[in-house]
Amino acid sequence: MIKLTPKPEVLEALRKAFPTPPKSAEKALAKYCKVLGAMLFDALQRGQAEDERKLNLYSISTSALANKGGQIGKKKQRLHSWLAENGCALVQWEDKGSNIKGTVSKVKLTKLVSMEDPMSINTQAMTDEQAEREIDAFLTGDDESNKELFDLLYPELSGDDAEDLLGELFDQVKVDVESLSAYVTWVNTKSDKFDAKQKKSRTRQAKTILAVCAHTGGIYLQRRKPSAFGRTYYEGVSVQSVPKDLRKAMLGNCWEYDMRSSVIAWKMGYGWKWIAQHKPGASVRDEFKATLNYLEDKKDLMHTVRLYTFLDESNVRRDQQLDLLKQAFTAVSFGARLTTKGWQDTGGTWQNPALVSIIKNPEERARFVKDPSVLAFIQEQNKLDDWLIEQVKKERPQYLRDPNLQTISGRPSKAKIVAYLYQNNETHAMDIVRAAVEASESPRVSWRLVGLS
């Protein structure tokens, strides 16, 4: 679906280096572009982080690109290596991945290649009337392109066992196509909430959903990605991965249930047990003042910490500062520190960047962790984490031997064990809510349990 067009000088250099057999340069470069295009498509389907959108970065495996990108010449040289060594690279590293950490590289396209993405649209230079016509054509698409996308996203469903695999691998979501189509028009014509890259990302995700629904009659398929930690995630574009405003448009008239600050609240539920064991008769509010402040008046706490962390000259946009602080508090609650303690993100991937990746400026990061409220919060979270690990040692010692809950060196990981306990408890809570919703279902109301965060 992604079309890459190298500059003529790339093919010219390749032809000079490998003139025979005829057309070998063209075929090799076309294969490489097809492989790279597919990897960029997958990266966009997984979604780009804020920094990736800003800098036009894509998370791909460069080793996979080198292996799958083809060879050329009598010596069977990898085309990926040849392009890099001869000043013709189509991608350049911005952040090299690591097999040890299980991370992929972040790359950007060079000036020697252009990309055409049929899943995005640009109406900036158009009048309102022109934009609406362009969007209508964009949303309508055609049967052939919709089927092509469907086959690309769900190759398993083209065989005779498609019906069995459908239930085994995917969850189905009924999409409000009219609502989602109106959302795309609003984002690209009347909305002033998003910058150009945010509009492009939202439009691409919405178009993916709409194209699938056009082929299936209004049903979007989400590929399940079960986690050993208890949750069920989905790969690529899903109700979990899209922004909240897009999710609302996608689902239309429905109720969304959300557990606010759920991991902090869950851990705080064990506060009285910690007191009973360590300080009988003490006050929960005195021992866990910062945590209760977070739960009871998070808005005021966040604004106070923001003023302390981000000064007027900060490069972080004001509308992003609170979001970064929310991520930082969540990471801390899962054991993240200034070093590389890991925690599991909402996409089901185990992350190892801690606060270094969330608050990138070292001075701002230092101010964050030195804030008295943050210091107290970290100390209280440590107390609760240590108590939970004590209980695991007594009641669930098998968790300490579970490879999924260990560090790379094979030692029990406190952060992973706490995440495992939380997500299993969260699943139990979701089952209760789901049962209550189903028992209360009215024929006039569409209930859809989107998730708990």
C-alpha cells in the first residue's frame, strides 16, 4: 500500500555498478522498495509515538530489511548494504535498535526517496468545497483497493479455513461508519485541535477502519495479541490504539467505562494491609499522603508538579506537559526510575526506557524526581511494591521462577511481578463490569466495553 519512488540517480548508480544481466538493477531496487514499503506500512499500522510523528521516524527492523531486501551481483551482495556504502541509502538511522533489549531501529527516509501513502490525504491548499469533494472520494475508495488492503491486513482469511481462523485470531467490532466518515471530514476541514501530522495520523487510522468495513459490511477485525500478564491486546489499529476522539467516532452511540488511575488505586487498596503489618494503628493518610493526593486531587497535583518541572523556556509544548507527567507517574508506579527499569505499556510491549524516554530533557527530568510530592510518591509506591513482593514470596513463590517475570539475567523482576499482579486483578475487575453491563443491557442502548486504563 505504501509506494516508494527513489530518485533517478539511485537507479542510475545501481545500473552502472551492475549493468548485467539487463534490468537486474531495476528488479532489485523495485523489490527493495516493496519490502521497505511493507515495513513502513506495518510501522504506521502499529502507530507512531509523538516524537516519531514530529521527526517523521518509523520503527522498523533494519536487519530484517537487509535480509529481505534482496541481493545483487555475482557476489550476492545485500542491496541494503550496497545502497548505504555507495551514498544511495533510502533510510538513515536515527536510533539504532538492539537485539538484547528487543527494540527495533527508528529510521527516517532520506532525500533520495519519496513516499506516497494512499491512506492519507492533504486538503490544506484546497477550498472547503474542494476539500469536501476530495474527502468524499477518499472515503468512498473502490472495491479493489479495499479488498487489497483487507488481504494485506488479514492474509489468513483468504484460505478455506478462514471461518475457523476468524474466531480464533480476531475480535469483531461493529463500526458506526457514518460517524467515522463525518469525523474524517471534520478533522480535515473544520477542526483546529490538531496539527498537520496529527491530522494525517488520525485520517490514516480512520481510513484503514473504513476500508475494512467497506469490505466486510461495517465490521472491523482486530487481531488479538494475548499477554502473559493477563490482558488481551490488539495488533495495529484498534479501539485500544486509536486516540479517544477517533474511538468515540468509530463506536458511535455507546457507553465507555474507564477506571481512573487504576494501577495507583489498586495498589493503594493494600495500604491498610501494609499498615497492619508494619505500623499497626497508624493512619493510612499519614503513611500514604502523596498517593492519596494523587488519587483525590490529581489535577491540582499535576499542575503543581508541572510548574516545578517545566519552566517557561521549555521546548515541550504546554498541552503535552501534563500528558508527559501522567506517563511519568504511571511509569514510576510500575517501578521505573532514572535508569532502565522496565514497565509494560498500553500496547502490551515491555518497555525499558523509564523516565529517560518520557521526560527527555535531563534538567526537567531531574527537577521532576526532586519535586517533594514526587519523592514522597515514589517512596510510598516502593513501600507498596515491597509489600506485594513479600506476599508473592509467601503465597505465590512460583511467580519468582516464571521466565516472563524475570530480568534478562534470570532474576525475579519486581516491576514485572507487580505489573502481572495488577493486570490479572484488572482482568477480574473487567469481567465483573462486563457482566454487570450485560445484565443491565437495554434494547435502546448500545453498550460496548472499550477498556480500562
